[in-house]
Amino acid sequence: MLNWSEQKIARLPLWLSLLFAAFLCFQAWISSECRDHHYGDHKDQNQTIKNYCTSDAMVILDIISFAEGNQSEFNLLFTGVVAIFTGVLACVTWTLARQTKGLAYAANEQAALTYKSIELGNKEFLATHRARLMVQSVTLDFPGGSSLDAQIGFRIANAGEARVNVIRYTIFPYVQIADAAFTPQLTEPSPKYPTGLVVDPGEIVLVIANPPSIESDHQRWLYEGGRLFIVGEICYGDGSVQRLVGFCREYSRETGMWQRTDNEYEYNY
């Protein structure tokens, strides 16, 4: 916003324009009266003076006579006034240009602050209304009666408040024989990238996949004992934020159910 002095400078072109217009009118009037005065010289001078000298007209006649005798000086004065007006107008234009630049800079700053405020609001909304996928259960089936055509799957539920898109997932069975080290990462397959797998808040989705061949591991688990696991990881996004949920479920021979394990392969962040 312009301060008081800058506002006075901004009004200066208006006053100069009015003064300049008045000066032009005066010069035009002087020129017209000079022409009439030349025309009156062809008449009797006493009659001319008599025509002009009504009340205060003698003063005007003197001004006209002075202007006629000093026409070059009037032209020089007129040129000087025009030059001064042009210079002042240039200064005022430069001042207004500076003010416009300052306003443009302030507008850009305000736009940047507004964008940051909107971005912060979006992050706050995502933090308080985030999606949260949970792996409710896992399945391992043999539709053909053979471990060669095994199908593995998992049920995911969106327990959050925002819609999510599943970006990729990894799921595979793992057999731990006797007291061997627990190293499922050594047999982890490549992730799968589903298309259009979207989970709305409160929705439950079953995902079925064909794992790599597990015939040998399954036979060893059946006849040699050991522990059978289903391990996996899901990457999902809500807006511009990507999150991970990992799961590791062990099959119980006693109950015939998959149970949650308490290890580093169970996480949600």
C-alpha cells in the first residue's frame, strides 16, 4: 500500500495535466486574440480601442499586445513547461513501476505462503485421517490336491479414514526345518504390482496369488516336521504418502489356523 508521500506523488500527474491543459487553453486563446488584433489593425485604431475598452478590457488588450510582441518567448516558455511536465511524468511513472514491482513480489510471497499453508493442511489431514491397512488372515490352498498348483492369499482391511491404493505386495510360504535359522528373506520372490487394487475405508479385500513352487518345502514340512509360515509385505499409498505393512503368520497343526507371530516381520508404518 502507498504511504502518504507516495500518494501525493501519485496524484501529481493529475494536477500537472490540469495545469498543462489550462496552459494550452491560454495559449490558444492568446493566439486567437492576436489574430483578431491583427484584423483590427486594418480598421481605425480608435474604433478598435473603443470596441475593446469596455470595463476592464484594456488589461486584456495589453496582455494580447505583450504576447504578440513576445511570441518567441512564449514558445520557449511553452517548450519548457512541456519538458518539465514530461520529466515529472517520467519520475512518477518510475515510482509507480517500483511500487508495482513491490506489489508483485508481495503477491508472489503471499502465494507461496498460501501454498505452504495448503500443503501443511493436507499433511495434517493425512496425519489425522490416514489410511491403515491390516492383514486380517492368510490362506494356503491346493485346489488340485497337489502342492504343484498351490494358491496363497491374504485378506486386507482398511481400518483408516482414507482411500488407499495398493502399489505392490510380496507374499510367499516359508518352511523352517527343525532348529534351522529363520531366514525367509533368502527365499523372498519378486514383488507383484497389481492394477486398480483400491481399498475404501472399512472395506475388506481378498488377494489371491500363485506362489513359486513350494512342493519340496511342503513335502519336507509334512514328513520331516518343522514350522510353516506365510510371510509378506504390502506397500500402499494414501495421497502422496507411501506406507508399509508386513506380516508373518505361522500354521498351527493343533488348531489348523494361521497365527500371528511376534517378530520383526510384523509391522505397520
